[in-house]
Amino acid sequence: MVADSDSRVAWHRAQLKKNRAALKQIETARFTVGESADAKAIERTRRQVSELQLKIRESEQIIGQHDKQVRRPLATDLRSLSNVAWRNWTGNGPR
């Protein structure tokens, strides 16, 4: 993975990885162990899952926005390059 020059984006990439792992752990535990009969425990788990999904969505949006601004197109054929709005892309990244 390429290192990010923007520390905010690097932080969101790390948080995204951490939050996805936590969500996977909760989902795995739910199917491996089963859900508790305690209503409070069920609500707490649902709240944790929704908070993690919200954080994941937020980080994905920030990373996606950064990638749109900074990364150049990877395809090199004439058709895909002709469809790119080059006026929106700068080689130096956001200023």
C-alpha cells in the first residue's frame, strides 16, 4: 500500500481497517456463539454495529473523495483516457 501524504487520510485508512475488523468480530461472534437473550445486550450490540457502520461509511467517503482528487486514471487506452476530465486532476495533489 502506498503511503499517504495527507495524515488525515492515513488516519481514516487505519480507522477503516480497525472498524471493519471490529465489525467482523461482532458478526462472527453473533453466528458462532449466538445472540444473548438479554434485551440490553442485544440493544448494545445493535448500537455498536450501527456506530461502526457509520464510522466505516464516513471513512470510506473521505478516502474516496481524496482518491478522486489525487489519483490519476490507471487505464492507458485512448477511450478511457478521453473520458477523463483532466482539468479536475492535478499532479501535485490538493492544495
